Amino acid sequence: MFLVNGPNPFYTAIIQNSYNYLSYWLESLLLLNSFLTEYNIKLERRKLGCPAVTLQIEDKEYGPISLDMVLALEVHSQSWPRSTTDGLKIEDWLGKKVRKEFRMKPFYLVPKHPLNLAERARNQSQKEMWRISFSHIEKTMLLNHGSLKTCCENGSSKCCRKPCLKLLKNLIQKLKEKNPRILANVVSYHAKTTLLHACVKRPKDEQWPFEELDTCFLQLVDDFIEHLKASNLPHFFIPTFNLFNPSSFNSKCRETLLRLIESERKNDFQIFSRPR
């Protein structure tokens, strides 16, 4: 498997067999569709530009359950791509040893339609390319998020890192529901990346006391606002790739999101108390 190193997480050269894996996987799921229907499991039509295949499960006890499945290619290599060298700056947060252990793990490639930067739209005429993913590392960091290993364990002091992330995601989601077209480019990954940078900026557990959730959330919102104002949100693992780059992130979307979030902050986030 040949990867092109560079600042863009879309790697533009991968052997044709990788595409064959994706096609075979999707065809296998379609063949299973008739079997799944007998067990109240429905395979939804795959959305263009979305790497996930969704199964809708009708459960009598718990109601409808939505399950997203994404094909991922696990890549074992002596090192991560060169573009990640200056990323994952967690030495002062989780420690040098943890960073070294993370970088020894495999990384993943997931299919995704590339962005047509000239038109600022997804080019649906092209096949999927393979985007590098570190979601397994992100999950581990959020699970073991404390500078002290006992953070948030039973009997130990609790921090508010994860509640802050949930609130920021919820804020973005509510704004998107009210402005679905103009905020289409905004995703929860922007919130997660903002939190990871904030954890590096404020690495100590005592900087995230659960008792001061409101203050910490305001700080995180301010971090997000600063990223929007600067049109700069570096990818946590590939810092040369800017998630808010004007060439790929719609400037009108950015300006609208900035205005709405500043308005909500000024008005004590009334969107959380308003009925839908």
C-alpha cells in the first residue's frame, strides 16, 4: 500500500485492491439485505460522500436502533506518515511515554469522497479516496483523559473534560438543526479537535474541576470562537492540515457559526432551554 505524504489527510495514491475491498464489502451487505429483513433489520441506502453503511434495527423493547458501520483498512507500519511528526503534542498532558506508545500503534484508512476545492463541494463523480483516521487513539485519549491516571475513577476527583465536549457538541448540533443548509460543513469532529487542543493548552486535571463545569465550558467555547475567528483549527494529528481552511471550509458557514455562537454566549446559551 503506497501513501502519499503531505499536509492533506486525503491520500491520493492507493493500490486498486483497496477499492476492490470496499466494493466487495458493500456488495456483500446488499446480498444480506433480504436475510436482515426477516429479523427487522433494514439496510439503508448509502449516502453519497458518507463512508458509513447504516443498519436500522427495530427492537421491541428499546425501540429503533441505528448502527453505523464503516469499512476501515488497518495499516501496520514502522512509523506513521511524515505529516504526523509534529502532531499529537500530548507530552505535557498524558506524557512522553504515552505519546510514544500511541505512535507505535497502527492507523486506519476509511473511504471518503474527496473535496473539490475549486467548487467547495464534494465531487461525487470520483471514487472514494482513503482518509487517514486516528479515531481509536482519540477514543483512548478521551477514555484515559487525566494527567493523573486516577482522574474520574471511583473515589477520585472528577474532571469536566468530557461533559464540556458533550455540551459543545450539543450546542453545534442545535445550531445545525436551526440552520441546516448554511452550517452543513460543521461536524462534531470540529468540537472534538477543539477539546483535544484545549487539553494540551490546559493539561492539568485541576484546570478542569467538575464543580466549575460552567466556567470550563465557557473557556472551551472561547477556544472554539478563537479558532473560528482565525480560520484556523489544526488537525490534532496532522497539524499542517487546517480544518477551517477557507479553501475547503465555506467562509459563509464559518462567519455564520461564529455569529451564532457569540450570540448564544452573550445570551447565556438560551438555545439549551428553548423547546424545539
